[in-house]
Amino acid sequence: MTWLRLYVRSRRLPVAIVLSLAAAVLSWAGWSMFSDVPEINRGLALFTILAALAPMISTLGGDDDSLESGTALLWPPRRALHLLAIAAVAAVPVLASRATGASFGPPEEMLRDVAGLTGLIGLGAALLGTRMAWQLPICWTVIQLIIGGASSPGWRESLFWLVEPAESEVAATTAAVLLAAGLLTYAWRVGPRRAPAEAALGQ
């Protein structure tokens, strides 16, 4: 499809995907070489997911945001698919690690974390713009790693969903809600918009 090729090139997706996969592979390789523990440290696993998602954030906005609002294409479903594709790219290497000697964790836990953090990125891109979208997932992760832990069932289990065990249904539900919220807000409200001159300065 001509539209898809142009879209992929304009959003610099090939480079972002390579950087994303490279971040996960480097983290996995470093743990494999310097540790005999089969499961990667929880904090490192979370920051690896963030590192895999980070290169993809800039692809959520184009060089000229006014072009999207001036075309007849249905942008909301395309934006939602773009955000889901980002989650898929980040999820593939961490899930594939289960077949190796250094695993990032249980698959359901990794999928939960990827989904929730992707939702936060979508919310950040919609509310703050792509340049500031990293703040929500980074701040949320750091705070949870610092003050989170084994929490009792209830609101704390939902608040600290990133550090809850894989069997926590409340944490999984929270991540799913965040993903849905991120998909909806990013699909229907992308802002703040950038002018072409401003986008050129950022390159």
C-alpha cells in the first residue's frame, strides 16, 4: 500500500523499531553475560520495556500535524493501530526471552506491563504532545519501584500495578484500562500540535 509506505517513512518507523529491539537485546545480553540468575531483575525488566518503547514515542507525531487534520483519511483507527503496533514491537523481545537462559519474567506480567505503559504513552502523547509523552510512563515506573512493593488487596494493588505479581487480576485490569484510555485519547485527540518549522528545529 502506497499510503502505508509513505506513513512508515514519514514517521521514521524502521529506525525506531531497530532501536527498540536493540535496547531489549542489549539488556538481555548484558544480564546473560554477567549474571547466573535465570530471571532478570524486576527493575531492569521494567526499564528494558521502557527503553524498548521510548524510541517509538517520536513516531506518534508527524512533521506537520496540520496535514492529518486536513485530509479525508480516518485517522482515529490508524492512530489506535499505530499505538498497538508499538506495544507489539516492545512485547516481542521480552516474551521471546522465555525461550532463553535469561527471562524478563512471566509472559502475563510482561504483557501487562507493556500494555499499561503503552497506554500511559498514548495518554502522554494526547495530553502533552510526543516530545513530553515519556514523562508519564517514566515517572509512574520510578515512583512505583521506589515506594511500591508487596501491597494488600484493594486500591494499593491497583495503584502499584507495575510491581504486583503476575497473578494479580486487579493489576491486569488496571493495565487494560490504561491501555484502553491511551488508545482512545491518542486516537481522538492528538496535541498539542506542532507547526512544520517547529518540527524541523527538533530534527
